[in-house]
Amino acid sequence: MWKIILYSLVQSALLVGGQVFLKFALMRMPAFAWTREFWLSLLSNWQFAACGLFFGAASLLWMYIVKTFPFSMAYPMVSLSYVMGMVAAIMFFHEEVSMTRWIGVAFIVLGCFLIAK
């Protein structure tokens, strides 16, 4: 039980890291457009490159998780990334999270433990 939770926590952290770098990358870029300027600014953005590295590592670990554990157990563990995403929103983007959302996060964590059991 603890192995899948540990691997899922690492995989979720990598996913959230990729999302955080993606958000930072997009904040530094011009408005989205199908223009050469937009795509060149994307390719020269180090946060976008970091985003890709995090997503790539998360995908490799996900392959291991899916190969090793039952899919019905592995797939719901991805929801741990929602929990980490909320924490990242507070830490990196200074967002406020309501008590209702925290209650939802508690249900997600409880659900993951029940599934892993």
C-alpha cells in the first residue's frame, strides 16, 4: 500500500511542478496567438523547458506505476496532484483557498488511502 502512495506522491509532485513552470512561462509571454513571435518566445523560455522536463519525468514514473500496480488503484492516485496543486497555488501564486476547497482536498486524500488499502 505505501509503495503506490509514495510513487504517486512523487509523480503528482512532478506533474504539479510542470504545471507551475507552465504557468510561470505563460505569465512571461505575450498573449496567445498563432504567430511566429509567440512560438519563438515559447521556445526561448526556460520555464517552458523546465515544464517539459517535469512532465517527461512524471510520464516515465507514470509508466512504471501503471505497469506495476492495478490500474483501478493507480489511476485514482493521480488526484493527489489536485491536493498539491492547491498548495502550489498558495505558495507560488499567493492565491486564497476557501474552507470548502480544503474539505474537498480532505476527501481526496481519504479516498486515496481507501483505494490504496
